[in-house]
Amino acid sequence: MVTNYLHRPLFLHLFEALAAGGVLIYETFSDGNQLLGRPRNPDYLLKSGELLEQVKGRLEVNAYEELCVIQNNRAVVQRICAVKAAR
């Protein structure tokens, strides 16, 4: 599980570290968040659909959202729950 962290070079390592049948749950800030607060640096904001694109062909997506969260602190985020196929 990864929350509120983005370092793109780690994606491949995360996917490889999952065992067959392992689940990845990932949520972090997305483009548009710079209008609401921090982070504002585009290096730390996912582009629209980027999280979904990262897992494409590597994991089976069970759920994906790209939304503005209003509870507590407002934020624009992407969320995914994906499973590595059993071999």
C-alpha cells in the first residue's frame, strides 16, 4: 500500500516485488491539486490517467478513481487497487 507518495522510478520495482496474487493499493496526488494546496510541484503530481497507465499490462485493475476528495483536506487524487496475476 502506498499513500501520498510519488517517485515514478519506483513503479516497476513495486510491480516486480508483488507475489503472484499480490494486491497493490496506491493513492497519491494528481494534477489539479496545485490549485488546492500542496504538493504543487508537477514532479509530485500524477498526470490524468497516469496511475492507470502505469499498471496497464502488468496488473489486473479491480478499482480505479480519479477525483477531488472533499473530506478533511481537499485534494485531487488518483486511487487504484490492482492484483498481480497468479502464474
